[in-house]
Amino acid sequence: EVITFSEADYEGVRLPHDDPVVVTLLVELFTMKRILIDSGRSADILYKHAFDQLRIPAGRLKPVKTPLVGFAGDTIHPLGSISLSVVAGAAPCQTQVEMT
């Protein structure tokens, strides 16, 4: 399903802009709010606090050897990688995908 924006969505936005988009999605049957979408990044990051709240066993994490460079320039070693079911939208206009 293609996500589009109309002129009404630009109300109050000064153009041109490069603002991030923040959405709410259903992740593993939990509503997760304030998800930052930044198309300039190459990694989908789920912070440990959010992971813990999903109550997913840590054993589902797959090892990751590649460190990430944090937003402040520091090196971060991920706890692992996991594929999660993500639902966007509401019926009848919704889509479900597996995201890593």
C-alpha cells in the first residue's frame, strides 16, 4: 500500500522541509507510539527498553557482529537482530510486513 500525503497534510508546514516523520505502528500485537522514520539512516533500531516492554524472549535475538555508530558518534554494540511483525494503518487500508 502506497502512503501519500495531500495538500491538507502540509497545513502549517514551512516548505521546503526535512523534518522527520513520527508514526504509531502495531509491533508484535503491541501499539508502539512515537516511532521515528528517518529515511537517511540505514538501520532500524529498537531500543532495549522498548524491546523489554514487548516481552519477547531474548533468545529470539540473532547475534550481530557489526557495531553501529551512535547518534552522538559513539560506538554501540547491538544486543542482536530480530524479525518482528509490523502492521501499519487500519482496516481496510492496512499492511503487515516483517521487519528486521
